[in-house]
Amino acid sequence: MAFRVAATFAMPGMDFGEDKLAAVGAVLERRLCQTPEEIIAAAHDADAVISPTTVQHYPRDVIVSLKQCRIIASAGIGYEGVDLDAATEMGIVVTNTPDYCLEEVSDHTMALILACARKLPRVEKAVREGKWTLSPELRQGILPPMFHLRGQVLGIIGFGRIARAVVPKAKGFGMRVIAFDPRCPADTMSNQGVEKVELDDLLRHADFVSIHASLKPKSHHMLGLEQFQKMKPTAYVINTARGPLIDEKALVSALGQKLIAGAGLDVLETEPPQPDNPLLSIDNVIVSGHTGQFSNHSEAELWRCPADEIVRALRGEWPVNVVNPQVRERFLSRWPKALGSTGGSAPVRR
């Protein structure tokens, strides 16, 4: 019997790597699921699942319904929508796509830094209103204070793959880079010419604070009013990671009190935002609509890469980007023919 792979987020034109799956006898079935019940209906008897688990949730009740599933391959870097404990208990491997959109998001981070530094949205708006370079509104009301980037301090919160891709780009503009990440060794940072600092020191010294942390319960609202009060009044906060890392009410308050100079946000707490979200009407805030990850290249990569992990799992190989490695023993107890434990043969569908 052929393996069955369920894609629970399917739109016209998406290439899920059917050619790769076919090579191991797997048949892909696509369905756009909008509720947990629809996910269960689509995937309850699937051998593998493809899903963007930052926007689709797989809580415990969904996980335990996946009686035949060996792997949930998340399309994207994030996987916070999956109950990892439940998946591990069920012997289900969960993988992500950690190399997805590294260049795009790091480029977008620099674009937001540059747009904030040069006040491009405010200037562009003024020009459309008939105010040119020498107008008092621009020379006195919008442009000052403005500084060149060379010598400015970029403070990075979280030093994962995207953050590391930002570093050489920021250094290309002559910026000094410091970073906070309790889990990252100082040597890893120093190898890229980055100084490891504590969060309070980063907030006090950075001219741009760029967030690249993962969203977990302990990092929810990691930047609130207390943190904004420690920043320079000329500093900007940049967020291309996850919206809930910033307390938006505190950010609005900090901007109103002029505790910081502005913000460049690709992500918000609620997406899409309500029309009355005050951040949409503050002229020193850039909101770029969660587009930082997009390019033609990254879109193709996003949907095809999960198939590689599924092929490995169905072929009897351990996937590369496993986010719940503790599942291995339980996985092998459920699938005793996996991982070459019977002479290297591929797993057989039960």
C-alpha cells in the first residue's frame, strides 16, 4: 500500500514536492483545513503531514488523532503551533525548515533599519503632500535628528540563523553589533565580530534593537514598557520575528512618551491587525505586513523542503531538522522497521 501524505494547507499552484514523494511510493493529498476538526478529517490516517504550524495549530486532541502519522513536517522555521509533548508521546517526529528565508528576512531587517534611519516613509509622505527638501516641515520637523549608520550600534536579541545572516550586512554599513542570547556561546558571536552582552546593556547602548528570538511562553512580551524605558530616546526597535515578543500597548505608550524614536515592524500581535490598531496611524512606525519572508525563491523552498524530511522518514532515515529529538526511542518502538533497524529496509506501511 502506498504511503499517504496529507497537506493540510493547500492553495492553487503550491508545489509540495510530489515528485520527491512519489519516489518512495507516497501519494500527496491536499486540503485547505481551517479548523482542528478539518485537520483531523484530512490527516487522521496519514503517514505524514505537511503544515505551516505557525498559522495552523496541532494541539493534543489533534495529535492523538493521528494514529498512523510518523512525521509532521512544518513548512517554515516556527513550529509553535504543535504540541511537542503530545507528538513525542505519540512517537511522531516533528521537523521544521530552519534555512527557509534566511536571506529574505535578514534583508528585510536591514531594509527596516535603513527606512527608519533615513525616515523614508515620513519623507515620502511629505513629498506627496508637496513638501520638498528645503521646506521647513522637512528640514525642521521630520529630518532631525538623523545620523549615518556607520558607527551606530545594532543590538540583536536572539542569535539564531537569521540574526547571524544580518550581521555581515549590518557590518557592511559600518555598524557595531552586539547581541543577547543566553543559549549562544560568546565564542560563536565573537567569531562573527559580535560582542555578547546582557539584555539591559543591549537596551541601553543600542541605536537599533532588532528582535530575532523564538516565541515561547517565557519570551512573550519580552519587550515591554520597562525595557523601552531603558532604551535611548533616539533608538528604534525592529521586529521581523514574532509579533507577541513585543507588548504593543507598551510600545504605543513608549512612542507617545518619546521614550524611543520609532519602530519597524514586519509582525504584529494580531495578524491581520484591527483597523483601529494605533500602530497603523503613528507616523514613526513602519508596518510591513509580514512580508519579510517572501521572495519567489523562498516560496518555492517553503513548500518543497518538508518533502525532503518526509522522504527521509519513510525511507528509514532519521530526519535532519528534528525539533523533538527525544522522540527517537518512542518512534522506534512504534515503527520497529524504521531507521535501518532491520538491515536498512525502508519502513513498511502498517
